[in-house]
Amino acid sequence: MTGLTTHVLDTALGKPAEGLTIALFRIDGEARMLLKTLVTNADGRVDGGPILAGDSFVVGTYELLFQAGDYLRRTGASLPEPAFLDQVPIRFGIADTSAHYHVPLLISPYGYSTYRGS
């Protein structure tokens, strides 16, 4: 499979992060262009296959912006105002359009982790 996918896991609750909003941007110099907004399903993934695929899956710099604060508040997490983690941006490059880029997010109220998965 080629394209861009993501998966969000709530490490504080030990389950997929359902209902977390994600915005995908393409970065071009100082310009940041919104490509789409998605919401995670019960498995912490987005419906409909890869976030980017086919003709839209091109070399470049991208950003996934995860609305962690909104999600964490809905789960009942006790957060200060402002929350320590509210929006979590992950900026990354796609250099090989024949490859699969999987950018997962592991989230809790006070920390997160990401990596290039498979």
C-alpha cells in the first residue's frame, strides 16, 4: 500500500482515541494550506482508506494537527486551563511516493509520541 495513514491511541486510557479531529496541511515555504479535516473512528483511525493517496500523494512537507485537548476533555481527563497539550502538530516530509507513510500518535494529557510506522 502507498499513501499516508495515521492511528491515534490514548495511552492514559489504554484504548484507541475515538472522535479526535485531525487537520492535514501541506506546507510550502511559509504557506500552510489545509487539505482536509478528518475525525478518528472507534479504532482510532480515519475511515475511507489513506488520508492521502493516488494523485494527491506527492512529494512535499505536510503537517497533521491533532486536536488533543478537545478529545481529552471529552474523555473526562482533568486538564488545567490552558491544557498542557491542546493542539499537537506533527510536521513531516514525504520523499518517496511509492512508499507507505504511517504517522501514528500516542497521546495522554501530559505527553505524546510519534514515529514513522508501517
